[in-house]
Amino acid sequence: MNIKEEYLKFFESKQHARVASGPLVPDDATLLFNNAGMVPFKSIFTGEIPRPSNPRATSCQTCIRAGGKHNDLENVGHTARHHTFFEMMGNFSFGDYFKEEAIAYAWEFITEVIKLDVDKLWVTVHDSDDEAQAMWEKHISADRIMRLGDADNFWSMGDTGPCGPCSEIFYDQGSEEFNGPEDKMGGEGDRFLEIWNLVFMQYEVKVAGGERIPLAHPSIDTGMGLERVVAIKEGKTSNYGSSLFMPMIEQVQEMIGKEYIYKTGASYRVIADHIRTSVFLLSQGTNFSNEGRGYVLRRILRRAVRHGYLLGFRAPFMFKIVDTLVEIMGGEYDYLETKKEAVKEQIQLEEARFFKTIESGIALFEEELKNTKSTFSGAVAFKLYDTFGFPLDLTEDMLKEKNLGLDSEKFTALMLEQRTRAKAAWKGSGDAATQGDFKALLEEFGENTFVGYEFTHHSGEVQALLNAEYKRVDTLASGEKGWALLDTTPFYAESGGQTGDEGELEGFAKVLDTKKFFTLSLTEIEVSKELKVGTVVDAKVDMSRNEIIKHHSATHLLHAVLSDVLGDHISQAGSLNDASRLRFDFSHPKAISDAQLTEIETRVNNEIMRQIPTKTEVLGIEDAKKSGAKSQFGEKYGDEVRVVSFADASIEFCGGVHVNNTANIGSFIITKESGVSAGVRRIEAVCGNAAYKYFCEQRALVEAAQTEVKNLDVIAGINRLKSSVNELKSELKDAQNASKVEVVASEVNGVTVVVEEYPSGDIKEKIDALKNENDKLCAMLFQVKGDKVLIACGVKDAGAKAGDWIKKVAPILGGGGGGRPDFAQAGGKLPAKLPEAKVAALKFITEVLN
């Protein structure tokens, strides 16, 4: 039985609209991950947006609880029912049916559709909810209904907002395996397993700690854990024993060669759970990083690798389990198969990095052992945990082998400090959620009409004005900033990477930006002349849009070419298209080579030069998918979608504005390729006018370089400079070597005499150095340079003349020279006669000094 499909079909038969699972990363700034089935509907429940036309919905939502307020991470593997990733089935009523129908639907599904044993079912209600008690007694005997207080049976979204009592359905797993003191209804044991929670959202708290005010339209929010129900239907007392997990556990068992035993098998269960979380997050575009969601993902995978280490793995192994997971879940989530190979590569790289870290941690452990007599440092144990990712039990196991204890008190204190810091630092996933009068605008006017595909200049009535705090006002005065809602607008609201339009409301205001708030397209304005609600204005889009759409269309071509050149695993991870550039982030595990970048740039330009007309059409969502159009994971698409195609070059779901023909893009130049985070690369490029400006800047650089190297052929000039630099380096090296050369000196009548060949360096500087080192000196140095000989001599307080000396010696070498009495130099062209010259030089100066 496919329980998920049976659930969704059942509620469809009760007039519920089936809603696909939203992404794990929610469109909600207060949440790190989608952690409950109701999250995609939160704005409806809180009243930020009006109720949909069909006030009933059903879904099976993928969820993660592994960070922030909702965190089950530490329990995973040690209980039968906790997971970081799970699927939550739910049915929702937005001010439509209430308790009686919710209870009746739940009972019918459990007893008639999936046919759970009625004798094993129990129910809890809030201790004040007589109404729910009476309704349940129509289906189950009163002695199987338990009343509990706020801690167990009252739900709230926070200190303020919607709230209400809830009713939970439990399944008795029997006393054979569960017979501890807490294995009772209301106890902490696992015998009575909660499988479904029905939340009766009937109150609102406006001020923290304030009164619960009845809602005008009470609602229903339910959550049924798929993993728990599957385990029950398969006769398993642990979720991990079901077909959703066992194939992965058995694969780990086979790889490591150790039998999985439930009581000692927590590490197997952690691996099976964490691979699900890792693969789903990676497939949906979250990547390993050192902050935010990416850090949670990294911690989850590394926690699994640590448990693999405990089992005996010493090399990457998690990536091998991906295929098995895709076999289990890929049929329902087809993107798992599409992203499989790229995800495997990312996981393998992350595992390899962490196995190196583990070895470093062991080195730290061994070093600390040298300082340990009986109790191992709690601070070092915490560093192993916090820096190197060592679980405490791994450290304790290693200490047991050495018969050593651990300063657990210090470890616990440091752990508490870390958690306090983390709690104080965590602010959710992004900017604070924008609060404003959007619901009232939607209820009064509905969505406004966008005509910007056809027009860049169009009249429109100002239906509403909002001030900078998004509160409705009747008038905005000159100099004020705020937001205008036009009934018909040519301004494109920022979406899909394309920046919002700028422009003007002619005669009234400058348009600074355009954004969407829920489904409203609002234009941010700076008023130059008082503007009132009801005014009809001429809205004119700035010419910069012409350049924005060039970059947007080029991004589509780039996306398609990347898939062709690098592989089908390419997935958009973010984009920006403004008037000056495009920036495209995509999943890819390694840097792109120069050859690949050249190919990518060339192929995009080839598509531009093909002069492909742009085609846009609105298709039903299924027809659009069948067309092969690329879609962005996590984007919300309605029953109909706009598809933009450039013949066979590119086809994508896109609501943005584009050129009419690829030729309008002009040209495409890649300016930079870089890494954003582990597994995510970024390409930046320019088109149109920005490309021309880039060309001009590069041309100016070349001309400046020509001037500097004094050559129109810049490369030739650079090569000449490189040659000169190499020569100078060689001479510098010779000079440095020369400073280390020792010359041989003798003494004649108290005068130091030097007659030597000096192979490298400056012989004049060496003569000066010898003068500084000696009170009385006669020195002559020779240096061969190719087919020439350089000669320098110096005299200090010795009764000889350098000029006479050099005139005696230079002719022997085929040259001549002269100079002052204290210094002279000459050159010759017979280096072969150097030995003869040295003898003559020494003979002459000895005779003079004697």
C-alpha cells in the first residue's frame, strides 16, 4: 500500500486541493528549514493573505528538524521515531470545516482506508475541550480518550498569533517489547506511539501572555508522520525497521562487514537518517558551507561520517548509499535522480575532507594524552567535538582503552556556553519578515495587472499608497518615499533574478524599485509632487530595462550551454540580472577550466549570432513540464506557467522580460568565474552596452600597456621586459654570489697585496671594500666577461700608483687604460693571457714595494 498516495487521494475525495511539497528551505525569514506541514500555508493562517478560493488543502510535506528552535538531531539514532528529515502528511481547513469533520476524516482514514486495528487506537484531547471529547465519543469509547494539559495538547505558533487545543491519535505497539514504567498512555515510553496530531486553531493571542480571543474563522491544521505509519503497517516497532530505511542500513552492514543489531546499531540508524537529509538538501540547492543552512548540512553529513568512523570506515562511504536512497524515493521526487551524480560527488568530497580532519583530531588526542595522568581535559574533549567534529562517545571510547577518565563537568560547561551563544546568534534565515497592510489590499483589489511584456509606458490609477512602513495612507507629500499600487503597471517586479524596474510616474514621482509582496506588484517611489490615491498617472519604465533584459536572456542561453558543456547536474543556485552585468550561480563540484570557459563563451555568442526569435507562451503546468522546459526548484508555479524559449537553444519556465531576438543581446563576455561555496560556482558576464564598456576598458588597458612596454605588440614588449628582468636577476645573483667570494691576500713590506680573478660581481665595489678593510693596500682584480677582460686596481697608503700599475699589465691582455694614483681601470680582449697578466702584475707591485 502506498500510504502517502492513499492519504492524498482520500482528502481529494473530501474536496481538498492537493498541494505539492514545498521546498525544504521555506519562503519564511523566521525559519531555518520547513519543519512542519503547515509552513507553506502559514501566511494564510496568520491572516497576512486572504484565504484561497478552495479553503481546503492536503499535502505531504518534506520537513527537516535539525537547527534553530526545532532540532531533533541529538535524538536521531537513539530513539525509534526521531529523524532529521521526515515527511508530514496533512489536511488543512482555512476557516471552512472544524473539529467535527477533522475528527471524522481522521477516524475514517485510519480505520477504513489504512485499516489500523481499532483496539490499538487511543486519543488525547485538551483537558478543557469538552467539545472534542464529545465528538470523539462518536467513534471511540470514552475510556480510550485521555485529557491532558497545555504542555501536551495545546498548540501555538509563538507567543502571539493563532493557537488552539489539539487532539492526538496514538497507536498501542503492545507490551511485549514495551513494558517499562513509562510505557503507558501519557508516559515517555515508546509503547503508545503518536501518529496524528489534529490542531484546532480557534484562538488568537494578540499580546504575549494576553487573553485568548476566539477567531472569527477557526481553522484546522493536522500532521501525520509518514515514517511512523509505514512502520506500523509493515509490523515494525521502529521506523528504522521499515522499507524506508532498511535497504540503506543493510548496505552499510554489507560495506563494513558487521552485522546490524538493533540494540547496538545507533550508528547505522544515524547514517540511514542523515543520508536522506543530505541528499534532499543538496538536490534542492543547499550546499556545504560554514554558516546558515549550509553549516547545518555540513554538520549532519559529518555526524554521519563520525558514526561511520565508529563502525570502522576510514574512507568516504556515504556517497555510495545515494543510489539506494534514490531507488527508494526517486520515483516520487524525480529531482533526486536528476541530481544524483552531482550529489554523490559533493558528498564524496565533503567526506574526504572530514576524514582528514578526523586524523588531525586523533593527533590532538594523542598529544593531550602526554599531559594526562588520570583525567583527560574536558576543554580538549570539547575542542575535539567543536573543532574536529568528534562525538563525545568516540573520545570516551578512546579513553577507556587507556583506562582514563574525562573531566565531563568542564566539557558540559563549555557545551552549554556554545549552545547559549548559538541561540543568541541565531536570527532565522534572513531579513525580518515584512509586515504591512497587504492583506487588506489583496482583499479589496486583488492582484494588479502587469502589462510590461508589451508596454514600457502606460497609464494607471493609483489604487493605494503605502508609507515607508508599508501602512496605508491617502497621500504622499513631496519629498516622501513610499509605495504605490497601480491597477495596471508596466513596471516589472523583482523576480527570478531580474531586478525590479525603475522609472517615473510622470510629473509626480521617481520610481526607485519594484517588488512583489505576496502577489501584489508594488512600486517604490520618491515623490516630487503630492500624490493622492485615485490619481491617474503615466507610468514610464526607465531605459535601463533594455540592458537588464539583455542580461536576463543571456542568462537563459548560459544556463542551457552550461548543461551541455558541464553536464545535466547543473542546477541554478541563484542569479542576478541588472543593467550592468549578469551573475549566475550553479551547482558544480569543481572549478571550470579555461578551455571550458572559452567554449561556454563561444557557444553563447554563437546562439546570439543565430538571431533566434524569442517565443513566449502560457501552458498548463503538465504541458510545460512535458515540453522539457527547465524550472527553478522551490519556485511556486500555478496551474499555468509562462514558458520562454529561444528555438532549440533554451526553454525555461520564466515570468521575466526578455529581448525579442537573441541578436538584441549584442555580445556576451565572461568577466569572472569563481567559487561561492562548496559545490557552487559563479559566472559573471556582461552583455550589450556593458559589454561595450568592458571592451573600451580593456582597450584602454592594452593602450596603456603598449605605452609602458614601448611596443605596439604588447606580448613582444612584455617578453622583452621579461628577458631584461631575467638578465637583471642573473646579475643580481652573480653579485650576491660575489659578495661571498673570498680573495687571497699576501703581505709585502707591511702592505696587503691582492692579485686575483673575481668571477662575478662589481670589481670596483670589491676594490672599495678591500680599502675599507685594510690600512695599506695594493689590489688588482680581473673579471672575464665573454671575450673581454675587465681590470680594476686600487692603492691605499702604499707608495705605489694604480695608474702606473695598470699600464704595465693591461697591454698583456691586449688592452689599455689608466686612472688616478689611488684607483685605475682598464679592459682587454685576450682573456687567454690572464694567467700571464696575473704573474706580471704581482711581479711589478712586489718590485715597487721593495
